[in-house]
Amino acid sequence: MVPLLGLIDTGAADCLFDRAVVDDLGIDLTKTHQEKEYFGIAGQTVIGYMHSIEFQILGFAEWIEIEAGFLDTKLPYPLLGQSGFFDNYEVILKRYRGRFEVKSRSYLH
């Protein structure tokens, strides 16, 4: 298990992790079967190497399997995006209260 803090990013198509996480999880990017091109805010492109991982949010009982993009670069934070995160959790933003809620998929069923 590799504990991480991540940024919930509604604009990210996928969950994205950087080189440090690749090394911590022991993922070999040379054995990637699928690559995907991502575009950054400034218009730069970077290649993501897709891998399935087991994922758990602190305080939630369930582990889920997600397909995530691993980048051979440095990110300020792992990004929790649409595919993998938002399709498995309900996220409620209460900006007027300065908070947000995440509900597990087991709560939703």
C-alpha cells in the first residue's frame, strides 16, 4: 500500500500519477500495453502509460480497481479524474460552506 494525497480534478479525464508513484508501486513502464496522450493546461502533451491498480480512499472500506495513467514526469499531486474516480464515487461540492463530500459507491447502491 502506498498512501498518497490526491487532488480531485473534474477536468482530468483519468486518474493520473507521476514517476514517484510508478517507482513506489513497482510498475515497469516498459511493459505497458496501452499508451494515451494527455494535454496539460499550457497545451503541452505528455504520454500516460495505462495500468490497472487497486485504489482505496482513506476511511472507506472498499477497494476498487481502476485503470490509471502513469506519467514519466513530476506532478504536484496525483490527479483523481473522471474515469476511475468520478465514475465510482459521488462528489458533492458545498463551496458556500468551504467543504465537499465524497460518498462511496457502496452507499450509492
